[in-house]
Amino acid sequence: MIRQSYPLLLVIAAFFACQGTETEDASEPINLELEVTDSVRIHYVGVLSFMDIQPDMDRALFFDLQKRSFVSTDLQGNILGQFSKDRDSPDGFGSFPMAAGRFLDQNRIQLVSMYGVFEYDLEGNLLRSAKIPKDEIKGFSGRMDAIREIKQVGDQLLLTGLLPRTEYNKTQPEFYDTFQQLVWVDPQSGRMEQFLGLDSASIFQNNRSHEPTTLSATFDIRDNELFVISGGDPYLNVYELEEPYKKLKRMPLELTDFQVNPGEDPQKADPRAISFDPSYGMISKLTIVGDYLLINYTTGYEDLDREEYQSIQSQEQWQVFNTRVGEKYKPRLQVLSLEGEKLLDIETPDRLGNVFVSRDGNLWFNVLPNPDVEEDFFQINKVEIKKAGINRL
């Protein structure tokens, strides 16, 4: 691994209560900063997506989008194995996983797809599978990166389970009344159980038509609590992790310039179409890192830019517009306390991507390629959230 120190002194005052014995609680401002403290560089020609890193196992996992192959490495950047699976091969998992693959140990990779649970070695030999009966298979969407992860909870697996289409379509109120955000998976049988409906106060319960992609939940767990954010709905919901999943809190998120998508008139919406409108805000990922919550989000556009976006007629117009808004509306990171208090809200630092994981109280981010220099490697950075000091008033 490569030791690096970047000037990421991205600081905001945060307040923590200090308990006194005979006086009221006093508060002192504490500065937070993000610091890149380590890196892993993989010499590889191609486009990789970041799936998993396990420092205690000396392993990292990536996916080559062009070759549709899994690439495993150690933390010195040495490639240990590569494999791909045809969609219909006897030992295949299907066309895509529901969430990023993960290491079970140094030599086993676990994948979950709509067809069940699969384990492979680093060269792609199938070690075991638990396939779902054909009449129970559902059309869950998935991702090839760690924006969606598999969480182990006891002897079960917990994942986001987005069904873009059910017996109802997005123009019908029943779609939102019956929508289930998460999925329990039994790794022994492969069977899946959907659960956790939308909150009754969610923007998605406003009798409008919403794109299913904006409902995709991001979540994490701590002790017996389940933290959930539902895509474009700027609220943090906390539930008990046991059935009936009692709601403990619903807290509004103080997101910078976040444009909430109100949805479309159901009479005008195409019930068959599935799309995504970047002119509205979207919360991509929530993760717990030490004593903090970290979320990644995009803000959406101001009204005039949204109108221009919706009026684009040509590829040339799109390229000019996309370059301009890419500079104007940068992805953002927000750090919160576990109680939902905003501590830090910043533009995502240059070169840090939007795919990250939390491991052992630290963050690991994918690093964006340098647009000015051709590179023959892929890099991930270790990022720590640190208390920079106390400003006494």
C-alpha cells in the first residue's frame, strides 16, 4: 500500500454535548476533516468498478465492466484471479448480481443474484450454490459496484431489493402501498423475503408517479438498529432490526440545495418507461463509519437548468450542457452523528469517486482517473474522518 497525505482539510464546526454533574449540558465546537491516509494501486488496463476490500484478509475485489469479469487482488495491487461467467452457463449466477460481490475468506467470493446465492474461488470455479426455484424468481435490479453491498446479519444476508415492476405499475397508488425496500436472503436455500414498506410520510406517497430508480433504498445496520434512506426522499429512517421493524425515528436531512422530485401526473406518465432524471436530487449511499454516518448525494439542478435539460434536442447540446452542469453541481458528502445531527457537508473532493465502503472504522473510496493523463492503473484510497481540534470560545 502507498502512504499518501492529501490536503483534504475540509472542516466544519460540529457540536457535541459534554455532560456536567451539576450544570446544564455545555457544547464545544469540534472540527472534522477527511484525510487520505493510504492507497492501493492496481496496474490494470481497463475500466474497473470497486466491489469490496477486506484489509484483514489482504484482499480487494473489482469488476471489469467491458469484459464483464471479476478481478481479485491483494493490497499490494497484485492480481490474484480473474473470471467471467456467461449468463446461461451451468455454473453462472445470471446476468448481474443484486449487490457487489464480497469475500468470505481469502479464497472465496460470494455473489447474490435474483437466481440465488453463489460462491466461487478466485479463478471462478463454483464452490457451492443455493438456487431459487424457478417459480419464486423475481426481477430484482442490481449493481456491479459497492454502492449496493451485502450485509451479513446473523446467518442471513440483507440487501436492497428493487423491483422496478410488480403486478402494479408506477402510475398506480398500489405500487407504492405494496413496495418493499429490502430483502432477507437465506444463503443455505437461496430463498428471499422482501420487507420494509415505504414510510407513510414519504414523498413517494403523494399520489404522483415516480420513477422506480428513485425509490432504491440505501441502508446500514448498527447493533439492533436499521438505518434507511429511500433514494430521493431526504429523510433518515431508523427501525428496529427485528420484525415488525418498529420505526424509532424519522429525521429530515439538511442537504445542500437538494431538489426533491415531486413526481409526475399519473395520467401523463408512461407506465412502461423506466428512466432517471438527474435534474432532481438523489441519495446514492449511506454507510456507518465508526461513530458517524456518511451519505453521498447529488443535489439536482436549479429551475432554469432543469428547463434547459428538459429541452435538449441534440447530442451536441447535451455534451455542452453536461460539461457545464458537471462543473456547477458537484456530488456531495455529508457526515452525521448516529443521532442524525449534521456535522460536515462538502463537495466530494476532486478525484474521489462516489463508490465507497466502510471497513474497521475507515472509508475506502474509488479514485477517478485523471482526465489529463492516460493511466494504466486503478486506485482506491483509504480515507479517515478525524477530529482536527477544538476551538474553545
